[in-house]
Amino acid sequence: MNEILFNSLAALAYGGVGVAILVVGYLLTDILTPGKLHELIWVNRNRNAVLLVCANTLGSAIVVTSAILSSESEVSLGAGLISTAVYGVIGLAVMAVSFVLIDLLVPAKVARMVSDDEPHPATWVSAVAHVSIALVLAAALT
């Protein structure tokens, strides 16, 4: 019975860390794009913004999941939670850097295209970069 209770509490704790990382990822994406994401998505129904936020959320979830799986070897639940949070923040930072680098390297500004009402293919480049980097980080954690 103690094991069920401990695992239930651990699941809640890891869930809390995961939710925190996803919220920070959303806020970071909001900072990197012009306009307010909640307005672009829920008011303007902007597909570019939706794609980028979905990719960021999926990428963040991939990194957090891998961090949780790799934390099984930690000696304590606290150490596992800390390593999951640290790897999650690293994942968000690397995804943010990739967004900025792509924005610097392409002829048009991806950040501006995200807030454009018309769907733009360049948004897919950034979205795929988010997920790709998350997969690379996930592999590094295993």
C-alpha cells in the first residue's frame, strides 16, 4: 500500500513539474512572438500561432517525458524532480535559441509571420525545429 501511495504522490509531483514547464514554454513563446498569443489563438484563430504553440508544447512534453524516464536512476524523488525541471528548462532554452537563430538566418522574420493572418510555410520550419530539437535532447537524456 505504501508503494501505491508513494507512486501516486510521485506522479502528482512529476505532473506538477510538467505543467510548470509547459506553462513556461507557452510564456516563452509568447515573449518571442509579436502580439499576445492568447489573442492570436483564441480571438484571431491564427493558424501560424497555433502551429508554433502546439510544436512548443509537444517539444516540451517530449523533453519532460525523457527527463522523467532518465530520473528513475536518481536516489530520491526530490532529485528526480529537480533533474526533470532542469532538463525541461534546458529544453525550453534550446528551443528558444533555435527559434531566434532561424529568425536570424531566413530572409523574412518568422516571428512576424507567426502573427500573420494567412498561413505561412515558414512557421512549419520553426515548428519542426522545436520538435526536432526536443527529440535530440530526449535522446541525449537516455
